[in-house]
Amino acid sequence: MPIAVDIDVMLAKRKMSVGELAERVGITPANLAVLKNGRAKAVRFTTLAALCEVLECQPGDLLRWEAEDPEGADAPAGSVTRAP
């Protein structure tokens, strides 16, 4: 998936557990795990805002874009890929 989730990084910086974050944000630990492990297909802005408020960070601290195929393995023959 081209969107990487860095909730674990912020949890470590804030010395906070997944359970504590889930409780303070108001979502289940299972739903937080789906989000932090990159398996979520979407995130509500209200949930993202609550995560940012509790973790005292910006959305960009939690989410970042990555190219799907940095190695170019699936690129058609003769195509040009950019270096990561």
C-alpha cells in the first residue's frame, strides 16, 4: 500500500501503549491495530484528529506516502523508474 502508517513511531516517542492510545482516542484496540498495521482502507478525519490530539502531532507524523514499487520489478520493459 502506498500509504505507510507510523503510529508505532509516535507511540514510542510518547511512551504510550496501544491500549492507552485506543482508550484515549475512543476506538477499540482491534481497530487501532488494523490502522497501525497498515491494513485499514480508510480513516475518518475525526479519528485522525483525535490521534493527533492525543499524540500531540500532525497528520504527516502518522501517515506518509511511499511508492508502491520502489524496485521497479513490475514496471513494463523499457520503462524508467526513479530512485527512492
